[in-house]
Amino acid sequence: MISLKPYNTFGVEAFAERMLELATVEDIVDYCKLAESSRRKFFVLGGGSNLLFVRDFNGDILRITNRDIEVVKIEDDYVDVWVGAGFIWDEFVAWTTEHELWGAELLSGIPGTVGAAPVQNIGAYGAEAADIVVRADTVCLGWWHEGVFLQKLSNSKLSFSYRTSYIKEASHERYIVYGVVFRLSRHIPKDRSNFVRLGLIDADITPELVRNKVLEVRASKLPPLSELGSAGSFFKNPMVDYLNLHRWQTYIEDIPFYPQGADLVKVPAGWIIEHCGWKGYREGQVGVYPKHSLILVNYGGATGLEILDLSLRIAEDVRKKLGVRLKPEVEVV
Ligand SMILES: Cc1cc2nc3c(=O)[nH]c(=O)nc-3n(C[C@H](O)[C@H](O)[C@H](O)COP(=O)(O)OP(=O)(O)OC[C@H]3O[C@@H](n4cnc5c(N)ncnc54)[C@H](O)[C@@H]3O)c2cc1C
């Protein structure tokens, strides 16, 4: 048995039967064929920064360790880069800004691996992985183990939406990402509104400058992983229709919301949780981070079940008080 505590950012204890590091696509295919014939259970683990282990895992934990990075296309306006799934996401962003390429800079500081970025459709400050992913190179196998194939999933096939993708939602197949192609622009985006919202109004901004600003803002708001266990935002921001919004507005004047198309608005889950009185709540070793109500934290020694229990109580309280169902962004394993 192997302890998963060092491999999840919540820092909770759980054990798995084995942990395997797979570096090449051939290693992944061979493993999948073996898993298929022996009906072995497995789970693909990146940096463990969006997971909550609540019990031991009776199977293999796979870690994809390829960290190659290669420029595969150079055009006047853009550059395409293939990056191995095991590359640390933020080190990749640093690489892009060092090369004065645009597209990933607003996603600076997000923990985890490149392989998870298209699975999660990571996002921050108005940008998301969907904006720059050209394709994800995967090994695919049926949930019930019916053959192993290589599949290159294009941006449109990945069907990105808010913090999810085709890979995450697939119900008949499982995909293991071994590399991702990103398209990065050589020019500053025409629409600079995301930069302006960060207070960057200088005409001479560079990707590096944006990255530094994002890292500064994140450091002021998010719990440092070296001191507190967390998995970032625990819940997704809920979408509500205008009817519900107007109902709320009759008794809560200052409710923040962001229109999403003609019918729906996104309401910050952090605001909702704070409004329901949970900001800074602490019980034993688990709590709601005082500077950011969307983040549940492990003050040290908490179990996955204790964190899950707090999240369920918050969600139930919000449902009773506002009629909104909060859905977890964090995956419970
Ligand atoms: C402090 C903090 C701040 C955060 N801020 C943000 C933020 O601003 N925006 C945001 O979007 N997220 C944020 N997150 C969440 C997290 O960083 C992202 O979801 C990240 O993409 C998870 O990457 P990972 O490698 O740790 O994946 P894991 O947590 O290990 O796995 C997540 C999912 O991806 C799957 N997966 C991982 N690698 C592969 C692969 N190679 N092939 C197939 N499936 C795979 C796993 O099976 C699992 O289902 C934050 C987390 C923390 C702790």
C-alpha cells in the first residue's frame, strides 16, 4: 500500500495498492492492455490539486511523467507547442511568458499538471484552457475495457465548458492524456479587458508583466499550499435564470452576478457562502478560508470525510436559505 498524502494538495491521508509512473505513450498503452485483460482498477493522478480522497483506493494510481516540450509549428501570428502531460502547469506558463507568447499568462499560478488542464478546462481572470488548447493526445479505453486506442481530440471534440470537458464527462470511454498542443499568439490580444480588470492599463504590457500581476493577486487571496491544505475553489459558481435572480434581488440588493448568454447569470459561489454566514468558519481542523469563502482548508490532520462533511453542510445550508444547489468543483475520490 502507498500513502497518497504527499500526492494531494488537501494533504489528507488515503492509501492505494500501487502507484505507477508512466513516461511514454507506449508505457501507457501497455499498462492499459494489462488493465484491460486483468480488469484492474486505476485512477490517473496529476498534481492532486483538485481531488478529495475520502477512502482508500483499491487499485493502481497512474502518474504520467512525460515532461517534454516541443515547438511544433511557427507562423507569423502564432506558435504551436506540444507539451507532455507531466509538465507542471505553472512552469509551462512561465515558459510561454519568457518566450513573450500570449494566451496562458492569465492562468499563471494554477497548481497541477499540463495533462489535467484540458480535462478540467482550468480558468482564471477571464481566460480558460479552452482558449489555447489545439488538441489533447490521449490513450483511450472503454469503461468496460474494450480495446485500447490512440486518439487525438481536437478543441471542438473536447467540448469545453465551465471547468469541464468531453474527457471529464465521457461515460463510455476513459481517456489518459499524454500530451497537449497549445496555440500561443505572438501578439497582444485586441480585447484587453481582462488585463484592465487586473489594473493593467499600461500600453506596454508584456506577458511577463501580466503573469507577475496575476501571481501577486493570487498570493494575496489564496491559502499558501505550503501552510494550509486546500484544492482551490471547492464549489462551482452556480448559474441561475433571471427569474430567480430578480426574486433574490427583492431581499438582497447587492447580489453580484455576471450575465452568461441571454437567459442565465453566474453568481459567485464564494459570495453566496459568505452571505450564508460561513466565511472563516472553523470546526476542529477543517474550515472555510477567512480570505476566500469558496476555499475549504485543512488546518492539519483533517480527514477527507471531515472536509466532505463540511462541504455537504454548507451546500445544504445554501440550498435551504437561497434555494441554490452548489455543485463541487473538486472531485471526490
Ligand atoms: C490553491 C489552489 C488554487 C487553484 N486555483 C485554480 C484556478 O484558479 N482555476 C482552476 O481552474 N483551478 C484551480 N485549482 C484547481 C486545480 O489546480 C486544477 O483543477 C488543476 O487542473 C488540477 O490539476 P492536477 O494535475 O492537480 O489534477 P488532479 O487534481 O490530480 O486531477 C484532476 C482530474 O484530472 C484527471 N487527470 C489528471 N491528469 C490526467 C491525465 N494526464 N489524463 C487524464 N486525466 C487526468 C484526474 O483523473 C482527475 O479526474 C486550484 C487548486 C488549488 C489547490
